[in-house]
Amino acid sequence: MTYNFDIIKDLSTLSTIPDKVLTKLMDKFLYCIYDAVAEAVAENPGEDKSIDLDIGIGTLSIGVVNDTIKYKFIPSSSMDTSVKQTVLNERNLLEDVLEKSFVDKITNVYKELL
């Protein structure tokens, strides 16, 4: 079964940054990727390339062989660990973070009252 999620929308809700702003930021992010690829391709035109890009959550590898382009994503160790915890332990890390934040806010209000 395939599931589709709108991560930009979710991030907008969590961060209160409007999704239009996040979408514009993602456009800039993509332009940086295109620029890195253009630089690598221009360095030795016609040669096969393996371009590795650190995209913050892992490495995006772009292989260029002749006119064929292949993509591979390797998650960062932090992302890999978190996904494994989510799948194997059925743990929702976002709920954990939100719960801790809520408890901290309640605790701070309680401390201020005393």
C-alpha cells in the first residue's frame, strides 16, 4: 500500500511558517542542487559522474552515465536511527517532542505561579 503525505504542509503547521514561504525556500534549495549538478557536469563534460549532495537529512547521489540519470538517497545516521525507532518500536517521535514541549510549558507556568 502506498501512502502520500504533504511534509511541507505538516512543517508549516508545526513551525507556523506559511506553506508558501516554505515552498519558496524549497525552490531555493532545489536551485542549489541544480547549481551543484551544473558545476560537476561542466567540470569534465561528457564524462560519467557521481555527484553526492548533503541535503541535511542524508546524501542525495546523482549518477550521470551518458544521457542516463540515476538517483539514490542515503539517510543520515540520525534519520536512519529515528526511522528504525519509529518502525521497530512503533514510536511516534513527533508526538514525543510535542508532549515534552507541552509538559515543559505547563511546568514553567506552574513554577511562575509559585
